[in-house]
Amino acid sequence: MARRRFLLQVRSTDLDWLQHVNNSVYADYLQEARVDLLSMWRGSQLSHPELSMVVANLEITYRRSIHFRPEPVAIDTWTEKVGRTSYTLAHEIRDPDSDVVYAVARSVLVLVDKTTERPTPLGDELRAHLLSVADEPAASS
């Protein structure tokens, strides 16, 4: 499985009154990992001012609390499915040095034309990039 690992430092501002990372912050962590994954690819589609990547669905299953820690947490991200206009990314927020998983998540993203506000087909370069970090076997439909 080809996963992209993004390390993120827990910030004191991420904590809630119970002194653990607030559930809503997990979505921010996933956003940072998605941006990291897509910034690896410098294809023309994402830099095109008329196109936008939109999160159509986000599911998070919380398994353990993250408390403030000096060590970073890891967000592992990989492609589960690539469709015509959308793709699904899977994520694990975990301790980078152990088997502890804090959350698992799934993000569905759609490439949208800003003018028409309609989905637009993923280009071949973006599709290839997404499949380069795909779960085995590479899922494409």
C-alpha cells in the first residue's frame, strides 16, 4: 500500500476544556494532510483558477483521544477510489512510532468548475497522481 505520511505537531490551541484535541480539529488535521498530498502534484488542473476541489463528504471515526504531546502525530493518507469527477481518500490519524490509531476517516472530493458549479472530469495527470498513492489493488472506476 502506498501511503503518504504527514507529520503534524499538536498545538495547545487544538485542545478543548477536557485537555484533549477537540473533535472538530481532527477535520483540520485531515485538511492539512489532503493539502500536503495534493501539493506533491503540481499538475495544471489544480493551478487552474476556474477549477476547485470540494469536499463532498467527510466521515471520521474517533478511536482514542489525543492529548497535548511534544511528539507529532502522523496522518497517513491513501487513495481508495478514483471516479470520473471524484475520488475517495482514506486517512488514519496515528502515533508515528506505535500501532496506536486515534481516528480513521474517509474524504470524498469532487473537482468542480467554478463558473458552472458543476463537477468536471479529473484529468489524466491528477488521476495518475492519485493512483500513485492508492490502496492495493489500485481502485479506479
